[in-house]
Amino acid sequence: MGSEYRPVARPGLEKSEMGDETLLYNCENDKVSMLNKTAAAVWELCDGKHTIEEIAAEITESLGPPEGRDVKSDVEAAIERFREDGILHE
């Protein structure tokens, strides 16, 4: 992922909330993705306007800086998982 990569969430996914979890259903591949609060916040920022760095900064600002975590690396890992799950528009 380059520094200018701006991920875009796949449109048309079915979304439901279950407690602190967000469930996304992709009918194209019949796959359900379960996102925790932080992953859901990352996914919501995948709007084609934010780079990975900007998403990491937004997450840090809204949820606070986590101790001993590299937020950018965590965002990159989440984006990669989103790609694997088919919940990003490629």
C-alpha cells in the first residue's frame, strides 16, 4: 500500500450492530466480517478520501493513543483483512 492509497469500503454490504461488534455481510462472496469497535471505525473511514496515515491519525484522535501499539501498522493490518474479506472496493 502506497502512501497515497485511499481505501474505499465496498458499497451495498448489509451492516448490523451486535453489542460492541459490527457485522458486515457481503452477498457477492457470502462472507460475514465481524469488526470490533476499532476495526469498525477504520472501515467507516475507508471512504476514498483518507490515506492510511490519515485514518491512523483519526483513530488515535477519537479513541486515544493506545499504549505500546503502532496505530498505522494496526490500520494497515485491518485494511489487508478488509481486502481479504472482500469488504473494500478494489
